[in-house]
Amino acid sequence: MTNETQTTSSCCSTGSASTAATGNGRENLLDGGSDMTTCPVMVGNPVSKKAAEATGLFRDYEGQRYYFCCAGCGPAFDSDPAKYAANMA
């Protein structure tokens, strides 16, 4: 048994690298959340804007940037951006 984090290819899996983490891999809930937002596709899933930008998990739509929690959310957003943008309103 190891302590390595296992990543999966499924959309929005637990332990996604897109959440703000401290050096020990734990989410930092005390940073004020200035970097944090939520995913417009999987509403309520927290997303670190910096991590999403670094990994290309974002789209620009009508002058607004939308950040995603996983790679599967980008194509879903592309299929109906107005619908998912409305989730953030």
C-alpha cells in the first residue's frame, strides 16, 4: 500500500488537482478563497483558478472566463455555453 494519489480519467473524480492545496496536498480553507470559484458544469465543485489556468481547464465566453474542475467539463461547456454560463449567474 502506498500514499500516492491515484488519478482517474473520469470527470470530476475526488482528489482532483484543480482544488487549492497546501504543500502537503490538503485543501487550504484558510486562504480567503480569493483564487477559488466553482465549476459551471458540475455546479458546486470547487476550482482553483490558478490550477485551472495552468492545466487549460477554462473557456472564455462573452467576455467572461469560466474555470472547470476536470477535463470532461470543457467539452460539455462547449456544447451549450449559454446554459452553463447561466449556472454562474
